[in-house]
Amino acid sequence: MRSEKLMDYIGQIDDSFIIEADSQPANTKSARRPRIKWVPAAIAAACLIISSAFLLILMRPSGPVDLPDLPKLTVNTDLGSFGFEGLMAYNIDELRNGNPWTENNDLETMPVFANPHEYDSAGAPVSGLTPEEMLAEAEKIADIFGLDVTSLYTEPALEEIEQIIQKMEAIGASEEEISRNTSIFYAAAKCNGAEIRVEKDGHVYLSLTPETAHLAEEIEKLSAYESFEVSFDIKYKTEDGTMYSTGLPLPAGYSFTFSNTSNEQALEITQYLYSKYGAFTGITTPGFDVAADYTFSGVLTRPHTFVFENEGTLTDRILNYNFRRLYFYATDSGGLGGISYYNADLSKKIGDYPIITAEEARRLLLEGHYITSVPEALPGKRYIAHVELIYRAGRLDTVFMPYYRFLVELPSMELENGLKTYGAFYVPAVRSEYLENMPVWDGSFN
């Protein structure tokens, strides 16, 4: 088969987190002009002031406030199928995070962006880099780190894709069917002491061994990429032959474990790791998120922490918190498991949309206008424990728009050890006038 035809098929692959707030016209009546007799000058002046103020009130617009002309947005009601989103804690205060938003803010609008990437229902990229481009990027990254490439390949292999195409053509499959079944997920470069993987949406994955772990200090070389992850393939073997990941050893006095790392310890280790690896981000005022929750047995767990830019307007800080994060990953033995950077492409801005208040969102929540993966109905107003403004920016979100995320205590799931489960419920923050569909919970869950 001609390679041009193979690439043509591959290039066509289709891998298959408001109430109406209009103000009502004010009912005003014409004011009668009073008959004024002689009054003292001071009283006359006071009457003049009062009359002027009343006149100004009458002159104010009494109709609905003009709203900006912006495209309507489709609310994504699909939260995936990976269990329900819930956090466990003895008290809601234990679930605090680094979100700069507070309920007493005065935000009236928030920006909305189109997701520049397209994914199928399983979260696989539909469009993006071609196999040739992915292979070229893998070689390029090896070169900038001074790594010698020992082999290049794609997953699945190009030879496998060609065989699939031949078989499907033989049975008369359409080009669309062939494209759906011949997706290249990533290209990889194996090197001495490292492996590089480039995915279709441009995400870069770099795995380092003990011999190349020092290259993590040069991760600024990956700063041009929208997202990347550096992991440390460092293990030890127990007497019974079991392999455990230790991650990158940390200096004396520092330990970063999944389990039982306190908030104070997590903050200390995150500040240290940021000082060592975070200069390339250009963050001037670091904000830290060291959120954690518990396992069923009562073990405090903290898989990762992250840093964001906490400087600028509140809107800037909220965007940074949601879209520009430097992550650090723990291991079960106290080392550094990995570092990743997420710097979302927000170039496709749709506009600044008027938003509702948290109180309005709470009312909508109680009316059933929410999205959730929790397998039961909202238990009631008294169980609403926390609210925050966030952006849902998952692979299934075609637009990045703000939502109010409510954590609601689920009394039916409280454990005998006192641990409570808090489920996540989402209400769109954008005013209903700009929504194609207002979510209504129908008793189902993902």
C-alpha cells in the first residue's frame, strides 16, 4: 500500500463542572406637582433637593438591563463514567483548597473559551498531530535534552494500521469506518535512560531513570508545550521480588507520601519543589493548593499538590487556578513521583458572559437544575456544605465555562468511623439567557 494512502486514512481518524435575572419594569406613576405657598428659604431648599432626587429616580431606565450580544452556550451534562465524584472527610473544613474565589466577591462577568481540542466520547483525541508530526516532536525533544534515540515507534504500529486498512477495504468498509478503526494514539522515542511519548493532542510525557533524573532540572525546555509530564522511573525490589516505585529521592527532612502527609508538611514540600523546578513558569506570587481527602479506613491521602499564579485581578487568579498549574506527585515511599505542567490554550475566547451569584446558583440547585455523578438525589438544603466557582475543562467539554461547584453532605453514606462523604453538584454560573440547555436532574447518574 502506498504510504500516502496510509497517511491519508490516518489523517481522517474520527475517534469515536439560572434563574432568569431580568429586572421587571418598575411601575411608576406621574408625580403631582404640589401647590406651594410661602415657606422659609431653608425649607424651600430642602424641598428642591428632595424633588431633584425624586426626579432622578424617575429618569432611571425602568426596563430590563441591556445584555451583551453573545453566542448561546451548550452545557455539557456528561461527566464521564468513572464512578461518582465524592470526597471523604470528618468535617467540610478539611477539604479546603487554594481556590482564590470567595463567596463575597462582586464578579459580574467571567470569560468563556472554546476548547481548542476535539475528543471523542471516550476522551481520545479526534483531531491533532499526524503520526509523522508526533514522531518528529519525539525526536525533537530527545535532541533538546541531548538524548540518543535507540528506536522510534507509534502505538499502534504503522504496520498494524496498514493491515487493518487492507482488511477493511477488502470487505467494503467506508473511509469513515476505516478512519475510526485506525487511530494512532501516540508516538514514542526510546532513548538511553529515558522514554519520550507525544500524544495526538500535543501532550508530552517524559520518563526518566536514575541515570537521567537530573534532566528534570531542565524542564523549562518543555515550556513551549501546552501540557507535559515528567515521571521518575525509579524502583526498588523487595525480598519477594515485588517492585515498588520510590520516585526521585528528596533531601533530608523532606518526605512526600500519598498517605498521612499533613497540610503543613504538604505546603512545605510544595514550596521546596516549586523553588527547585518552578522558575520556568514565571509565577511571581505563587498560590498553593494542597487539598486532600480520606480513604474509607480513615487514611488521609494526598496524591498531588499544585502551584498557580496568585497575582492580578480576581478573574486572572481564578483563570490561573483552573488553567495554569504546576503539579507535583507523591509516591508511597516519600519520594517525588513526577512533575506536570498544564497551561491551557485559551486563545479561542468566546466572550465575557454575565454570571449569576452563588445565592442564585444555590436556589437553582435546590430546584434540581444541576449536573452530578452522585448516585442519589440532593438530600436537602441543610446538607449543602460548601460552594466555589470553578471551570470545568475536561476532554468532554467543548467550551470552558464557569460553574458553581457545591459539595453536599450525603447522610446515607456516613461511615461508622464518623467519615462523611461530600458529593459534587454543578450549576452553570452563566446566566440562563445565554444557555442552550438548562440542566435538570432526571434521577439518573453517570
